[in-house]
Amino acid sequence: VMGCLSQLEDDRFFLEDLTGQIQVDVSHAATSSGLYTENCIVVAEGEVRKSDGVLEVRALGFPPAESREDTRNATNFLDFIGAGRLRPKDIERMV
């Protein structure tokens, strides 16, 4: 599952995406190298416990990196930060 790692309640972590959130238990998760912070995007592998509905994470990592061009094509040039669309010549100057 891929989502944003957040702490919606004290001492409880959640994975969130555009469709909702699920509480996660990362206390026994194996992690890849990197810095895990609140609001970072992660990929979690595990199972949902039937007893309480919490996702018990076995492995936690980061999504694979991709080029800026691949991201722009996959998201139809979505403006993530509200800065407005850049003209092609502005983009060329930034590269």
C-alpha cells in the first residue's frame, strides 16, 4: 500500500491517500535506508489484523524514483503546489 505517513492521533500512525486512511503498526517493520518523517510518502507491506483493523507493517520503504518528465506525463502536468503552469521555455531554463 502506498500513502502518506501521518500521525492523526497522539502515538498512533496512519497511512493516508485520497480515498481514506488506515492505522498502521510499524513497531516490527523492516525498513529500507532513508529518513522516515511524518507526511512522507511510503510503500508499506503487511496484513490488516482482524482483531482491530490495524495494518501491521512487515516492510516499509519509499516508492521508486522517477524522472520529472515521467511524473509530469503520468499526472497530466498537474500543478501540485498551486504555482501555476510553466511555459515550455521556462521549463527549459530550469533544466
